[in-house]
Amino acid sequence: MAAVPTKTHCPYCSLQCGIELDASGGSVALTPQDDFPTNRGGLCAKGWTAAELLGHPERLTTPLVRDRRESPLRSATWNEALERIVAAFQLAQQQHGRDAVGCFGGGGLTNEKAYQFGKFARVALRTSAIDYNGRFCMSSAAAASNRSFGIDRGLPFPLADVAHADVLLIVGSNPAETLPPAMQFFDEGRARGAKHIVVDPRRTPTATRAELHLQPVPGTDLALANGLLNVVIREGLLDGDYIADRTTGFEAVRRAVRLYWPDRVERITGVPENDIVAAARMLAKADRAMILSARGAEQHSRGTDTVQALINLALALGLPGREYQGFATITGQGNGQGGREHGQKCDQLPGYRKLDDPAARAHVARVWGIDLADLPMPGRSAYEMLDAIGTPGGVRAMWVMASNIVVSAPNTRRIAQKIGQLDFLVVSDTFLSETAELADVVLPTAQWAEESGTMTNLEGRVILRRKAVDAPGGVRSDLDVLADLAKRLGAQGFSSDSEEVFDELSRASAGGKADYRGISYARITKEQGVFWPCPSPSYPGTARMFTEDFPTPDRRAHFHAVDQPAPAELPDDEFPYYLTTGRLLRQYQSGTQTRRVAQLAKAAGEPVVELHPTLAQSVGVRTGDKVVLRTRRGEVVMTARTESGIRPDTVFAPFHWGGAGSVNRLTIPTLDPHSRMPSFKVCAVAVARADTTDLMKGEVAHE
Ligand code: SF4
């Protein structure tokens, strides 16, 4: 009888495309699942080549330790590695208090790992110092959604609903390159006659398919959203009944957007007044309209307010909760959604509970079997925890789980310096990432298809990524390592079985905003995933939210008046252009995995900076030249490519590389006051040909 392929999911982004892996023939064959609802047989280049990660020659298969800071990493036994960790954590806490040990997680961790990592920090270490790299990804959208809707689920409706919308406003998102299989839903809509409006400083592949492309100055999306609402109000296109019946706070917003008349918004954003008016009319007059946002609108020092402005627009048009309409934000990382629900955030307990809420604390302490008094209070957010290293009260020893912070954090040169000030760093990962290279102990852990665990995709659908192959000898799962270390630290109740951990997670989440109590591995298998909230086994799950009301205390959605802020940094004589950053089709996040896949590395093997031909000419650069990008935080060297579709005052660089090509050396760590999101998407930059800049050449030559 032929072996049955294992149904599982892609290791990368939030679409979590369904795939099948067949390891029966000696090698691993990967095919898409034709019937999985989000990809329906589609995969992007990353998904098609993901099996190359299994059995990769650079795979870590033994723990590594460093005898002294300056010594090279050497192989060690698991016992030696874990004993070193225990000794270092205990020493740091004895000398400097419990918060001297920090934990830093990732948005790619399964729900079970994210949950168990948060429990490990609070129960085994009793530290408040835990946060994760999703702070750099979705936190502004989460903050605005919580504030307005009372809950944070990226898409409050199934992805397939996109095909039914008549007009889509897509702000700061490029799904044609970041989620290619999802484009079938967008294309289906356009084939039916739907019109898409894309807001992006670059003419991306998503923008080229749109009816209308608005190219604002980076960091001015908030003014644009307020300008669209200004037109909607002036032209009497509001949904007055919806505003009256289902929302609060509109009058303050009405007053605030009075100042955003279209010609003023044109002066702020650079978007022509006529296009602003046309976009507002298209959106407001559609039978079914949707507004989608993503990191382009969110990764700013006022990202929460920018998302809020888009939510205000959606509420004024009466979209959220109506069939095939609404506001949504498109998650990026594989488990960006679930990873922010179950307790690896500094202020959060499982089920999206607040760590400083007495009732939430009591509930979770009961599930964990600990004294309420032993549960730490909220700690510092991701960048703040890293930035405090080397200062009084900062962490002295840290565990980084599956995150490459010296590539993905903002202002990475400073972060690398901070990491160097730690007394002890342990990194668990599948490959020797740039962050792992700095560690005192490296733990080789299992990857996606080598272990089972749940992920929550961009729609809030909880899915099961099943084990399809055995991990190489010497490799252990993160859950196994967490259980072992917890035991060595004297803590009880840490299972290494993913299904057992999920059952505990679902109990801990019961009654919370992200309630998984009714979800089980068996149900996920039978139903192709289950949408949360799902409070009981008999509950069908919640595919579409807000149809009746909103989960706020008054059951209404809340408007909040917001104003376009002054940017954290503006171009000037020394740094005359805008720098914006983003993802490429053939790379993923910090590139730890995708830079090691031959086909992807061949197609996108180095960072290339895009600049408009006019800008290129003014600085004497042609496609293929090496250029130096310089900001107040540092310099990087990249190859140039001229692109007529980008704004002439803006350059775009991808963030998938470390070292001398790491664009996050340039980005600015000014944090959003609500979400603590750094301002990745805009800062002021100087551009010059590498061979014309002696000062820059000297700097770069040190790499
Ligand atoms: Fe994987 Fe995302 Fe590509 Fe799908 S779209 S194959 S989940 S990287």
C-alpha cells in the first residue's frame, strides 16, 4: 500500500499554505494541498522550496558552547549546554534579581511554544522580562483594533471574502509579493469587476493591478485616511444609521478631520487632490467595500493612530461586521496572530488576557498551579528590553528562541552592542543565525515538519502543522527543551507533548478574548482549522466577527480622533531622502532560512536598493552600482536598481540580510506610544555611489 503523504503547512508566512509532504521515497516530496481554503493549490517560490530546509547541510545538529567570550563555539552535549544555562540564569538572578534573566520569542513559534515560553518565563524563572519579535510586526494594528473593536484578530472574516468585495482599499500591503497564493482572491474579485485602490510609495506588483494607485510620502497615511473621511463627510456619504447604532465617538472625529480638506492633504501626502476625492467616492459608493492595512501603514512611530484613522474611515462607512465588507490587517509572520495571543508578550497572559488584570491573573495562576503572588507583573517591550541591557535593572542573561534580533530589530548596530554587554546569551534555532553566532550557548531545535504544533493564520483560523519527518539525531524540540530546563530550575508542570500543551493552553485561554477552549487537534483535523474565539467543543468557531456587536464593554465600536504627527525624522540637507523598508517575494524575514535555500538565494541573493531614475541620476548612480545608504544611525552598502515606479524622493531596501547589507542598521527606534512599535518604515537617508564617498568607504571597509 502506498504511503499517505502528511498534510501540513508551509514554514513561512501567515497564509500558512496547506502542503503535503511525502517522505516515503527517501527524499521529501512537497506538493500543495488543493483543497486548503487559503491557498487552494497555490504556493509561492518559498513554499515550493521549503523541503530544502529539511536535511540542509548547515543544519545545527549538536549544542554549541563557548568557553570564554572570545573563544569559538564548540560542540557540547545537551547536558553540558543545559547545565550552563541553568548556572548562568541562576547566577544572574542571585546577583541581580529575577528580572535579570530575559526571554525573547518569535512570531514563527507554534501556539504551544509561545504559550510554554511565556509560562516558562513567569513560572520557572519568575521574570517579567519577556517579549517577542512580533512587537516589531503587528503591535500597532493590534493596539488600534483592541482600542476600537475590543479585540485583535487580523482578518475578522475568511480570506476568501476578499473576492466578494466590490472596492478594496489596500494600504501599505503588497500581497502579490508577500502572499502570492492569496492573490487568487483579489484577482477573482477584479475579474468580477471589483476595483482596487492601493496606497504605497512604490508601484508594487499589487499596485500595478489596481484601478487607482496613490503614492503618499512615507509616513503620511494617517493624513490620507483623514482626507478620505473628510471627503466622505462633505459629500454626505456617511452611514449615519450604522454610526448611530453601532459606534461611539464620531463627533470628535468629525471635528478632527475638518482640517484635512483634500488640497491640504495633497500638500502633506503628495497625493493629488483629484485622486483623494476619487478614492473616497469609489470606496463610499461601493455596495461592498473593504479596507486592508499592513506594515506599510503600521510600522511607524504613530502606527497605532494611523491604523485608527483607517478604522475611523471603515466605521464611518459602516463596514465592520457586514457581509463581505470590513476593516482588516494582514498579518506577516507565520504565527504572527497566535504568537501574540498566548503570553509571550510582556504585558499578556494566555487568551489575550492582560497581565495586570486581577481576574486574569487569578485564572491563569489556577491553571498553572502557582501562587498568585508569584506571577510577575508586566515587563518591558521588545526594543526597550534590549535597549536596557547594560543599564541598572536591565537583563544580564537572555534566551532568544527562534528570533534573529541582530538583523530584525531597528538600529541593529546598537542592538548588537547591547547583546555584547550581556553576561550570557543562549539562542535556540535550527541554523546558526547572526544572533546565534553571538551566543554563549546555541541549542539545535526541531523545525516545522519535524514536530507537530498549531499555528493561527492571518484569518484567525487555528491550524495544525503536523510532523512529517524525524528531526536529525541530536536535535530536540523547543517544548522538550523548555520542559527539561524548567525541571532543572525546579519548576513542575511542563509537558513536552504538543497536544497536551495545547489542551492546557486552551484551558488557560478559556474566557479570554482569544478563547481556544473549544478547539482540539481532532477538530482542527476534521474541519480544516477552527476560527477563534471558540469557547466550547460544540461552538462552531467564529469565522466572521462583529456581525451583531463588538466585544467592548458597551458592545459598540469606538471612534478615536487622530492627527497626522510630525515624523520622527524628516529629510534635510544632510539626509535628503526618505528610506522605507520591506519584504521580497523570494526571501522571508531575517533570511535565516530562505538565504540558505539555493533557488531563493540565486534569485534574490543580496540586498538591492530601489531608487527612482531621477534620484539615481542626481547622485550619479546607475543600476548595478554599489551605493552607500547613510542615516544618523549608520551606513550600509547595497547594489542599486533604478525603478520608475517609486517616488523620486524615496528609496526602498529589503530587510532580509545581516552584516554590511542590513538595512536595519539604518532604521530609527522611535517607538509608538501605544504599541511600542519602532518606526521601521520611514527615516531620513543620504544616498551616494560607494566609490565617491571616502568617509563611507572607510566605514564599510571594516565589515
Ligand atoms: Fe508559504 Fe506564505 Fe508562500 Fe504560502 S505564501 S507558500 S505560506 S511563504
